[in-house]
Amino acid sequence: MTIGVVGGGAWGTALAQVVAAGGEDVLLWAREPEVVEAINRSHENSLFLPGTKLSPAIRASGALKELGSCTMLLLVTPAQHLRAVLKQMAASDAPLILCAKGIEAGTRLLMSEVAAQVQPRAPIAVLSGPTFAHEVAAGLPTAVTLACPDDTLARSLAAQLARPFFRPYVSRDVIGAEIGGAVKNVLAIACGVVEGRGLGQNARAALISRGFAEMTRFGMARGARPETLAGLSGLGDLVLTCSSTSSRNFSLGKGLGEGRAAAELLADRRTVAEGAFTAPVLQQAARDAGVDMPVVDAVCALLEGRIEVDVVIDTLLARPLRTE
């Protein structure tokens, strides 16, 4: 039995390592020829996950058609590229486990909705939670949400992915798991701004709390369950990515807080800060749903360069007092 991983970045490589730790053969698709060559030659992804020795059970390929015989596929491409990659893949009945976090620009669809459009035959699940790739690849303890509307399939997939250090919790709330992962990326940018501006731990804690309130309002408006948003894929992931420069989104926000331009920060990145692409899509989706998300609005203003950091901070602090 071979399990496929679509996406050769740090997170895709880490998930391939998790699968291989269970004794499964893994076929990892990567867009970059140098990644394919390095994994097959020296068992290392030196471009995106340097320093991690990969299992010999992981084989890399640059040809999507080779994944056709895999029993399940973990999709780890950036959110805005998921549709294009799914279109290149042959139609299949193999379960698709979506591991990208974001909302598609233009359509404002969640990743599960995109996959259902492009690959209607495939059962769909979502894997999300507080996961820094380098820690997962190193075998450090990690817990995630595995959401799927089919409870039997969810438990089967969780059993196949579970390892002594990697613990999936099953949920049927696909929408909640996806919204938590998408919104937290935007909020992590805001927390990075707090760090870059030197506003202190009190401010960051307040921002996480109020950001979580925004996540909950939006999630509930889209049909998510509150317990999902308060779980690993919501609050858990939010706390992780709002607290460390290991988060690409937090690092982007820190640069903004230090006064650097968004265009400069984004141009200097090999890896994707999903929150930068999700923010304007989320802002419009929230407005469509009639949901107030002032922190998301502030992040959008900073990314567009329409307003200075100190003005954004003053505007948020000057909002009318209200009940919690």
C-alpha cells in the first residue's frame, strides 16, 4: 500500500515522514526538481526542511500521474494552488485529506468545497491543528483534528495516520476545522505586528482573545460548531501561530510591525505566508456574512499599505467600549 503526499514543502515533507514512520511506502510529489532529486538521492529536503533525515520509505516524483495508484492522498499544496493541482490529477475514488489552510480567492470557497467541485468522486477529509513542520518531522508530540463528514471513514483515516507522537482527534465538522485554520493565519499576522512594534505580552494576549472572538463569530455564521473552533484546529492552532517566529505569518506581521513594507516582505519569501492571501478574501466573506472582524480589517489595511502601523493600533484601541 502506497500513500501519496501532494506538495514538497516543509509541511508536506513532515507529513510524509509521519506516514513513513508507520511502515508505509510514501510517494511525495514536488514541483521543484531539486527537491525530488535531493529526497531520492540523499533522503533530505534541503530546500524546505534542511537538517531532517527522511525515511528511505519516502520516494519523490515530479509526475502527478504516478500518484494514481495511491490508496489515499494528503494534499499539502498552498491554498491558492489547490484547484490547479486537483485539475491535473486523474479522477479517483481515493480519499483526499486536505492539509492546506486558506480560502480560495475569487470564489471564497473553502478547500473542501474546491476539492468537491474538481474531484467529485473522492471522499474528502481535512487535517488541521497546531503543527510546526520541523517539530512534526522530528517526531515531537503533536495532536491534530481530522475532520470528515463520514465518521467511519474519519476513524479509518485517523487509525492509518496515528503514530505514538502524532495523535489525530476525529471530528465531523469540516467547516469548523477549515475556518479555524484559515482565520488563525490572518490573526497570526496581527500578533506578529504586536511583537514587531514592542507592544508587550498583555497586548498579544488581548489580541489572541479578541481574534478568537472574531474567528468564532465568522465560524458560527458559516455553520461551524463552537467546540471545533475552541479545539485543536481553532484555538490550539491560533495560540501556536501567534506565539513564535517559526510561524511564517507571525514573522510577516513582525516585519510589518518593524516598519517594513508588505511587498518587500512577501517578495523575500520562498515559502508561503497563507494569511497574506487569505486576509482580503476573509474580509469580503465576513462582510458578505454580516460579521464584524476589526482585527482582520486592520491586517488588510496594513498589507495593502493604506495605513501606518501606529494609526491601525490607535484605531483599534479607540473602538467604542462594549460588553465581552
